[in-house]
Amino acid sequence: MVVDGDTIVIGGWQRIRLSNIEAPEIDLCGGIEAKQYLEKLILGKNVEIAANTEDVFTRTLALVYINQVLVNEVLLKEGWVW
């Protein structure tokens, strides 16, 4: 499940925050579009998680890969995050 442009839920419960990027909040300009783009990239696919640590909200901070492609970097290059 994709929560927003930089947060996903895997296994039905584990919140993963894509590290080193920041997406607009859902209610701000580009927020919904960033979420939709992340959905397009990962929904229905197997992802590989390279966890770094946890944030203050107990989300796992991680690099997320699909077929050895770094999703965090794709979002940045496409302009959906900073």
C-alpha cells in the first residue's frame, strides 16, 4: 500500500519511509501526483528493502529497489520529490 509519495506499507503493517527524499504532503500541490507515481512504480511488484534506521514515527527508513533500480532515485529524477 502506498500512503503518500514517500511512505509505503508492506506486509499489511510495516511502514517504510523512503530515505533521503521528501515528497509533498497529500494536501499540497503535487502530493497526490507523487503518491500516484509511486503507486505506478511499486504496486503489484516485489520490492527489495535496504533498511537504514527508524525515524521518530517508528517508520523504517529505507532504500527501496525494484529489479535493482533504486525507487528513491527514480522519484527524485522524475521531479516528484526533493
